[in-house]
Amino acid sequence: MKLTPLIDRRRIQKRVEELGSEINADYTGCQNLVLVCILRGSFVFFADLIRQISLSFSCEFIQLESYGCGVDSSGSVKIISSSLDNIENSDILVIEDIVDTGLSITILYDYLLSFSPRSLKCCSLLDKPSRRQQPVSINYVGFSIENQFVVGYGLDYDQFYRNLPDICVLDLSKP
């Protein structure tokens, strides 16, 4: 397998700071902001992003499964676990690592809307619009990328590579 750097840590950190500023501006005066981290891939991005948000908010966590051990979405999305508490009438901001087909975020939105939030938005570190199967709105996008399998900065292949500080393209055909 070969790793090729795509987005280095300095560009990631700069963009995370910019996203934090945008969120601070958009949610100024918000009384009940809830940030929902999609586990596992988003945890590194989530940790860095929340340190850039100067507003009052609570954190919730939800785990979805759609890839299993492969590099392509299975097309079947399951909610594995959720810590969601009372989020009715909250302004919910979902923090995602990558939106590609749109299937996971669509399932998650349907689930979260059942709690009757005041608003529901998404912040995704990466967007892969060429893979979209479901139309989705991403309110805050870190980077748009081509259809490549990426790892690092929390993203994994079979639970490996999450610890890489940069986002890299993983070429499985190379030794």
C-alpha cells in the first residue's frame, strides 16, 4: 500500500480555524447549541474544531457504520450507538469527517429530525461531491476532494492510519 500526502497538517489547522470562526459568527446568540460528533472518523477533527469555537455548547456522540472493512460504502447505514440526550429545540451542528455518497448523513438527518431540533446543519472536514447518491446540504466544508480513498487525521482503512497528522491518499494496489 502506498500513502501519498493530499492535505498537510498546516492547511488542515488553518482551515479548522476558519471553520471555527464561521461557526462562531453564525451561532452568536445561540442559546442551545449541540455539537454532534460522528464516531469514529470525526473525533480528531471534532477535538480540534471545538477548541476554535468560543460559544457555549454541549457535545454529543453518535456512531454510524457504513464501510465495514472495505474502501467503498456498503450502501447500508446503521446507527451503532448514540449518547443523544434531550436535544429537542436545540440548534444541532453535526461534525462529520467526510461526506461522499450522502447516504450516512441522510440517515442521520432523518434520525436527528425525529427529536424536533430548532435547526440542523452539517460541518464536514471533507466533501467528495462526485460520489453523491443522495442530495445533501453541507453548511461548512473544510475541503472538497476528488474520488480518492483517504486516510489520516482520524480517517481510517480497517481501523488503521487514523493517527496520521496529514490527510493522505491510500493506494491499495501498491506494495
